[in-house]
Amino acid sequence: MLKIGLIGKPNAGKSTLFSAITSIDVDIANYPFTTIKPNVGVSFIKDKCPEDEINEKCNPREGKCINGIRYIPVEIIDVPGLIEGASEGKGMGNEFLDNIRDADIIINLFDASGLTDKEGNASENKHNPVEDLTFVNNEILKWIHSKISKDWTKFARKEDNSSERMELKMLKKAATFGLNEKDMFLIISKEKFPDKLINWSDETINNFCSSIIKYVKPIFNVGNKSDLINSEDKKNIENTIGKTYFISAEYELIIEKAYKNGYITSDTMDFEYKEKSGPEQKKILNEIKNKFINGEIMGFYDVLTGIIKSLGYIVVYPVLDEAKWTDKAGNVLPDALLLKDGDNALDLAYKIHTDIGENFIRAINGRTKRVIGKDYKLLNNDVIKIISNSR
Ligand SMILES: Nc1nc2c(ncn2[C@@H]2O[C@H](COP(=O)(O)OP(=O)(O)OP(=O)(O)O)[C@@H](O)[C@H]2O)c(=O)[nH]1
Ligand SMILES: [Mg+2]
């Protein structure tokens, strides 16, 4: 499952967001270091389900499908707050960061209202929220750097004596971040690095670490507490850091709770009121709904889906029966898997199971019913049957 790490300064609203999008109750409070152990849960990204093409209702094994929109599960990790010096272990930062070592995507949630000070205490004095997201991004880079540069001379001397390819040498350093050979090849081919590792300067190592973030482990800045700011504040932030997602975890949690407690019909913005909800609730919920509908505040599901699509992820549906699009038990479109643009049929086979990848024979495209080989480039929404020797 795709792993998404939520990081940020203490009190930024990470646990509030986590709770809203995973429906798991966790500690939330207006003081720093409320979270001391990471919370792990499942949320979803949305994509159009191909079920209507065969006039059947799908039976997702994980996630759900509502009105033809498939909810594809992703793992969310809510990390305790980070303070300056986190990468050197301040405030247990090092330990906290280790929780997102193998995350595929990092979300730097910052308090866009600027009403929490450096340590995360609520404050009356508004400061520039961009400072918060900059220091957190720097700590991430420094944390990666500290791990890659550890015992560099010893490592470089040893590896320079071997004839192994550069990406395999560097993989020994970067595997701890969940990177694989393909990721390393991408980094090494995109940037220029000296052939001899002993010649890598601290700056070269830093460039390598930046490339990990740039190509493999992207960080997205998301502004929280947008219910407390106006369009001028937003403009100021965007003038410094460019296009930004503005959300309100508080609002999302209110909607989620109203749904859970039976006041509204859905936890999405097209909810209707149930009998139980009185004028008080309707007033608050209406105000929130309007802010989402007029685009003042973005819904996090849409933000997440946008992020994942912008990174070139595609959704592919593996099936056993290419005619009925079912598994062995007759479930229609049971699995929706996230792959990367450029992945092929063999990558899909490995994603299902190493054994299926290793024993791959051929595949069949569920739409065209044509036989396809291992090099077939997958498209978004493909329905594929893999034939292998393994079963
Ligand atoms: N107005 C407003 N308040 C919010 C929002 N999100 C969170 N809060 C409040 O901010 C405070 C901190 O929220 P938490 O979710 O505990 O923050 P955190 O980032 O997990 O904090 P740590 O666990 O200490 O790192 C709480 O009082 C929340 O109710 C929001 O979108 N708008
Ligand atoms: Mg928290």
C-alpha cells in the first residue's frame, strides 16, 4: 500500500487531519507534543471505477466504491511534531522521523494561520507561516543527509574498489529509505555525480539527498487551519512558495464526526441532512459546506488525489477472469492497485506477488482481450489478467 507520512511542527493539526481521514480517534490538543507515538491508519484516494463498462457492481476487497467512485486505500502515518534540530535528535526528532523512512510521499502540514510559535505553543503573535514549513523541510534534508553521509570515507574507499554499478553501490546507503534499484537508476541518470565516491564533497552528498526528495520521496506543503485566514494571507504565502493547498483539518473532523454520529448522509461535501440534525448543527455544517463548495478551502481527499495523480500514479485492476473481470470467487474488480506511469505488465505481476512476477508467462488486456507481453505499458484504469506458472 502507498505510504504517506504526515509531518510538521507540533500543534499544526496533524492528528486532527489523521483522525478526520482515517476515522480513528486519537489525542488532539492545543499544546505541543500531544502525539508521542506515531498513529498509523488507512485513508483513500478517489478514482472513477470501470464497473459501469460491464454493468456490474464491483466488490472491493479493500476500500469501497460509492456512486461509481472507487476509494483506493493508502496508509497514513501521523508523526509526532518536529522542532528545529529534529534531525540531530532534538525533541526525539530523529526517532520520530524514522517512522517515515519508507514513506512514498511526505506531507508537510504547516499551520497557515501563523498562530503557533516555534515550539508549537499557541500564540497571539502572528508570524510568517512560511518559516515553519521551511525549517521542517530543512530538517528532512538534514536527516537524510546524516544517514547517507555516515562513515562516508570508509564506505567510499570500500565501494571504489568494486566494479559494481554506481546505483547498486549507492543503494546500500539509500535502501534504508525504502528506495530500490529503479529509484537509484533514476537519480543517477538524472544528475551528474563523480564516478569515484571518495571525490564526493559534502555538497555532492547533499545534492544526492535533494535528488531523493526530488525524484523519489516528494514533500508536499499543505497549509492547515485555513479557516482562520483570509485571501490576503493565502496570497502572501503563495507569493513566497507558489501554488499551495489550503485545508482545514478542523472542518474535516467536524464533517466526519457529524457523519459518524448520524447527522448527515455522507462524509463528502454532497451530504444531506438526516432527521436527527437540528438548526444549530445545520447552521455550522452549512457554513463549512459553503466554504468547500466555493473553493475557499480544499477538501483533503481532493488534495491527496491531486498529489498522487501529479506524481504519475495510475490505478490498475488485476483480475483472474478477463471476460467477467472477477477473481476466483466471482468478486467483480476486487483489487485496485496503485502503480506508476511507465510501469509494465511485469511490474504489475510483481506487485501482486513476487512469485507471480518470477513465473510470469503473459497477460491479457481485459478490455481488448488481447494477449500482452511483459513490456506492455500499463494505462490508468487498465483491467489485466496475469498468466503465470506459479499457480
Ligand atoms: N482552527 C483550526 N484549528 C485546528 C485545525 N486543525 C487542528 N486544529 C487545532 O490545533 C490544535 C492541535 O491539533 P493536533 O491535531 O493535536 O496537532 P498536531 O500537529 O497533531 O500536534 P502534535 O501532536 O503536538 O505534534 C488542536 O487544538 C486542534 O483542535 C484547523 O484546521 N483549524
Ligand atoms: Mg499530534
